[in-house]
Amino acid sequence: MRTPTSHTARLCFGLAAVWAAMLQGCASSTGGIGLGFGGGPGVTGYQEANAVAPQGYQISSSDTGGVRVTATGSAATPNERLLKIALAKAAEHGAENNKKTFRIGEPAYSTRCGKTMVSERGNTRSIVPNDYRVVVIDATFGGASADPADKPTKETSAALIAELQAEIIPPETQAALVAQLKQACGRSPS
């Protein structure tokens, strides 16, 4: 039988976890708090994405028998950083599954433009859109290989994660990237 105290503690812990995830999503998209590691405020860190915080990596099975890694980043995150995030996760996944090497296909780059208007109870109002950059890679895994297209999983994962942690994207570069994505989404840069 549960005591009211243990139930309340679990409820509070669950709410705290949701609140932290929401703050992470807000920090990443607005450039305010800057949770996650590496890159600076507003730049997407090496983290798993979810419904509340859509920035980071997601991994799924691919048609090639390997995995598909999707890295979604804020408007202030360069495509090169998103590619590193996707590669790091693919390599980490291979290492976790005792695969020695991995190989990726050609990366696919896209943008996801956010809504500028929302309708609530029959009223329409303007909102600040969340625009994202997206990089998708397909990775396959294997054993030891001399082929230069096959990269070692453990070493590649460790090196890329260290790069991501140390990488700083200057504020002027972030501002230029945000303006570029606004223009790509059909909005005038402000």
C-alpha cells in the first residue's frame, strides 16, 4: 500500500523532470538559459530530443538495416554542428552494440519552419515561431575493416563528443544563422 508521502514525492519528482525538460526546450530555442553542453546559449547541445524539447538527436531503424539518426537544432545551430551530433550518436550507438565500425550515407539537410499564428477558442494570435535546422544520416555497422569509409565507433564517438563540448559558436555567427533561417522560412530578418 502506498503512503501519501511516497506518492506525493513521486508526483513532485515527475513534475520537476517535466519542468526541467521544458526549460531545456525553451533555453535551446530562445538562447536564454543554455542547457545541454557545448556551443553556447541558443546552440543545440549533444542531447536526446523528445516531444517537450525537440532539439537534439533521435535514433530509429533505417531501411538499410542500420539506424537513421535525425539531429534537430535551433536556428542558431550550424548544420556542421548538427552533422557532428548525428555522427557522434551513430558512433555511440554502434559502440554500445559492440560494433567495431560504422559507415554513413550522404547527409540530408532541411529546415522546419514554425507556426507564426495559433488559434485558441476561435481567436487567432501571433506567436514567435520556433524554426529548426535538421540533418538526417543513415548509418550501417560492421566489424573491423580496412576500408577508409568505415570509421571506428568508440574512437569517433569520444572524439566528436569532446569536440561538441569544446565548440563555441560566436554570438555574431548565431545571429547570422538565425537571420538566414528566418529568410529561408519566408520571414524578414529583424
